[in-house]
Amino acid sequence: MQRLRFAFLATFLLASVNARADGPTDNQIASVRPVPPPGVMITPDERSKLETDLKSLNESIAKLRNNKSPRIQKYLPDVEVFARAVDLALKEDGFFEAKDATRAIDVLSEGAKRANALETANPPLGLKPWGTYWLTQSGPVVRGYRSKLDGTVQPYGVVSDGPNISPGQHRADIWCRGRSEKGLELQFIASRMTSSDPLPAKNTIMIHPFGRYCNANKLAGEVDTLEVLEHALQDYPIDPERVAIRGFSMGGAAAWHLAVHYPDKWFAANPGAGFSETPQFLKVFQSEDLKPTWYEQKLWQMYDCPTWARNLQVLPTIAYSGEIDKQKQAADVMAEACWNLPERERFELTHIIAPRTAHKIDPTARVEIEKRLATLDRIRTNDVPTKLSFATTTLKYNRSHWITVNAMEEHWKPAIAVATSLPIYKSILIAVENISDVSIDFAADQMLEINQVAIVPYQELLLANGNIRQEWFTSPEVFRASAPRKSDRSWGVRLRNTGNKWEQVSPIEPASTQLVKKHGLQGPIDDAFMESFLFVKPSKAGRHPEVDKWVESEFQHAVREWHRQMRGDVRIKSSEDLKPEDIENNNLILWGDAQSNPTLAKIADKLPIQWGGEQIVVGDRKYASKTHAPVLIYPNPLNPERYIVLNSGFTYREYDYLNNARQVPKLPDWAVVDITTPPDSRWPGKIADADFFGEKWELKPARTIK
């Protein structure tokens, strides 16, 4: 571990005052404080003015919506985010201090200016096209985009040198924000309208995702971050090869997870404080006595970054901590994980530690971080990595540079691929564990001199102490695949293991119709809410009033909590209103049973769990339908490229809102809920049974240990 110590200087706070949860007082499942917290009253005069100004802005927005100009439709979200922020604050008491009313007036004023500018095609300074307007702004600017998840407009912030930025493509830093339970849309937009902190480096564009509120940029917050980057690339001179992922406190946790899960998307990572995994952090920071189910422990691996530490080998990473900050634990855990890799893979994590500093970024440390990032940007090349070490526990995150994992032997066990280019053999050696299908792909401009791939078990590489053995390229017992360059001069092969025997997959092999877990269709339940989704509500009474009551309660809970925690609005239809394009373009969240929901009735016999009038049948296990209900995720039989989900929203609940490290999926691919136990702040009822489906979406044998 590299420890750079600095003289003690005054520090500045980059995270919100609400950066931390409340520790052990937030460990009471039966007594959970609300998140967001209750607001404060504003004066009648303030409310009246805000309602009048909002009405005027909404009238302008309605007029713009009716204008089909591509320019207006493209930039309309840049106006709508201002109206939505204040509308939500008024309807939901989202004012947390007296000055929030003044902030809301300023937010509506900016929205009105933009509406007028967009309508007249005359943005400030008269610059056209509209997109170039954003480049004239020195300091902070608020932008808006329409999310693919639920169609809502979401805000983000941008800070740059504006007209002083030099010509050409530039570096961009994604800055993930600290925890702020009072940082809803209004507060976020008002802050990003006026604050340039943290200041970007010269000729660098700083992008601030809203992150769908307070979830450490996971799940919907993760999608928000990626969508924000794609949106910013449309209007700003950003070099997509020069984007860094950064953040502090909750934003540091976000930077850790986005770094290890997308190691080829960033040129550098700079996580500060935060957390990097769930169990140790909750014990240290939250003093929580953890008693997880076996599937919760499995699901921790989705976001527990130490499991993915080897992915940082190809991503330059600069961790930061204050010496006396409890959240220094995040980088300490990652440093240990990096150094405890097998000898030929281990590496030292660069960790800048500011002495005698608590939960703040020391100014001198910041200068050192910026210096190192500038150096990494300067020496960055487009050269293809000749060595890759990649780990995953789910096909949700399945690639790094030129390696793509297409199938695993078993989800939620670490899958490892270690690959080395060997020019002397014009070959690539790839050692794999828990992988049954893998692709190697190079673009035409990635001119590595290779023509074959040799594949061996990862354990053989360990036995060889990481050394390459010549016999791996000559022995008939080692599978090797070769191929010429493709017609566009790119090169690639795909290897598949069937019955402990590797084979090369033909590029003209017909696509299989067999149902298998694959990238984007691998579960768990929460994965359905990371793409466009649609709730399909019951149309009539179901088989059992008790189940109907539970379904209605969980339906309302899911709608309400998506809005409260993910800051969106669920799209809802009945089966009668579903159109073919709805089935084609959305994951369908089906509520009710086969009697109450016609869409569920169409596919009920095609699901691995059978839900009849008297029994729910899960393999050789049976549960009474009157007192139980299934929740599950499964490829939609009406469109196998999309999911269906039965009777569930995202699976963490109110108790988990109190600490971001808890905000991970709580249920696997399926569960049977005993509804005689009322829902609480952790569960939708008593979980009578739960498991993951197998790699072919099949039921696994019943577990002997629950």
C-alpha cells in the first residue's frame, strides 16, 4: 500500500452533511426512520408564488411538447427537469430548510428562461445550434435527459471552462456525489446551478450524475450514470477514451463499483472513502449483527468489489482516504484484495492517505490526486492490453477489453479469465475457471499479431506459478483454436465447453433457441429494473382474496418506493391495453395470479413454477396457494429477449434505505412468500423458499440447508 502523507492542512467537505447513516440507531427493523425525511412547511405566500410560476412553466412546456421540431424535442428535457423538481417538492413536502423555497423560485426562473429560449431558437448569446449553447457556460450547468427505465426526465450537472476550453476532444470526469437524504431533485438542481465543486482540472469537463437519489449509483443509479455519460457525449467535446470515474463518500462507493464492473470504460478511477463491500463495512461502520440468508450472501457478490479486484489491473486506480476516517476501511479492504491475488497477478493499490484527516478531502491530497490523473491522461494510449485478468460473478458484467464471458458454469461463484498475448507463438493463452463460453475479439486497428488461442484451466496456471508452459502450445491435450482475420480485418474466436471438452464455435452456427442465462438475461429479480419496464396490473379478482390483498399491498409498495427511492414514475397498464410494442420493448412486471391477470394466464404453463388454485408447485415442493405467493424473474415466453417478473419491485426495502451498503438485491431468481406473515421493512412476508434458477433457467434440486 502506498501511503503519501501530507502536512496537516485545513480540509474541505465535498460530501453532504448527511454523508453518513446514523450507525447502530439505524439497526432497528421495527423502527425505521423515513428516507427521504419529512420536510418543513413553507409560507402560504411562498407556496402561492411557486404554484403560479410552476403553472406558467408547465403551460410553456405543454406548448413545446406539441411542437414536433427535432431540436425542441431533443432539448425539452433540459426544461422539464426544472418543472418536475419543484412539482415534486410541492406535492411531497420536499422542502427541508427555509432557503429551499428561494431555491425553488430560482429553479423555476431558470426553467422559464430555457423554455423561452428553446421556443424562440435563441439561446443566450444567440448561439446556434442549441447544443452549442452549453459550451458557452463557464462554471455549473444543469442538464436533463429522458431515462430509458421509466421515461421520466432526470437531471445531471456539468462544470467546465465554458468558452475558455481549448478546441478538440477533452477529458471528462464523472463525479459521483456523497450521501444526502435531503438531496432530492430540487436540492440537487439548485446546488448544481450554483456550485462548481469540485473544480475540474483545466480543459476537463466534470459530469455530476443525480444517480437516482441515494443509492450509491447502484441498480437504477448505475443506469443513470451510464445514461448521463451517453447523453453528455452528444453535446460536449468529450473523448470517450478519456473518461475517469470518481467520487467521495457514497460517491466513493459508487466509483469503486463502477470501476471494477466496467474496467474498460474508464481511463482512470479515483474512489474516495465510501465502502467497497457489504458485510465488513456494516460490522465496522454500522455495528450491525449480520444474520444473512445464504442467498443474501451470494447476492452480496454482485457489488462486493474485493471479489472483482483483479479487474483493476487494467484500470489505473488512485484511492483516497483520511487517516482517521472510518470509511478508510473501503480502500484498506481493496488493498488487501489486490495484494492477496495469486503471486503473478497481485499488485499494490495506490492509496493516498491524508494524515489526521476525518471524512474530508485534504487540499494537498487533492492536488496530488489531480497531478496523478493528469499524468495518467497524458501517458494514456490506445494500445490494446496484452495481458488481461478478469473476474465476474454474473453475466450482467461480462467483459473487459477483448474478453467477453458468454456463459458460466454456475452463477454467483467467481468466474476468472486470465489471458496473455504471446507474440513468439502468435497466440493468446487464456486460463479460465467457472466459464463455459468465452469470446476473444480484436478490432481492425488492434493489430496484435495473433492467429490462435490456447485455453487451459485456471488451476493449471496456478500450478505453474503463472509461468507460460511451452507444451500448452504443442500438446494435443490442450485445446487450441485458430482463425484468419475477418473481412473487415478484425479478428476473433469463440470457445465453448460442452461436457469437459472445448470446441470452437462456428461463426455461421445458427442461433440457439435453447433457454440459457446470458448477458442481460441472467437475473436476479432486481435486474428487470435496470432496463425499460412496465407494470401490468390485475384486471379482476384472483383465486384467493387473501392473495389479492397481499398483491395489491405489494403493488402499491413497489409503485411508491420506486418513486421515493429511484425518483421515477412507474408506467402501468392492464393486460387489455398492452400492445405488441410493449411486449417487445419492456420487461413486464406482472401482478396477480393467472385468474386476475390475463397476461400471466397466457404464460403460466410455460413457467418452471406452477401456481394453481390449490398449490404452488416448485419441483417436488408444494405450498398452499391460499397462504403463499410466488415472486420470480424469468425470460418472457412471449418475448424471450425480455424478462417477466411476478409480484415484485426491487427487492431491498425500508430498512436498507438507511445505509447504502445494504442496498443490494435481497431475493434471488425466485421465492415463495408465506403471506400469513405481514410484510415488514425487510421482507414482503416470510420467505418460505427461495433459490436461483440454473444456467438453463431450470429449477435446481431443493437445498438441504435453508
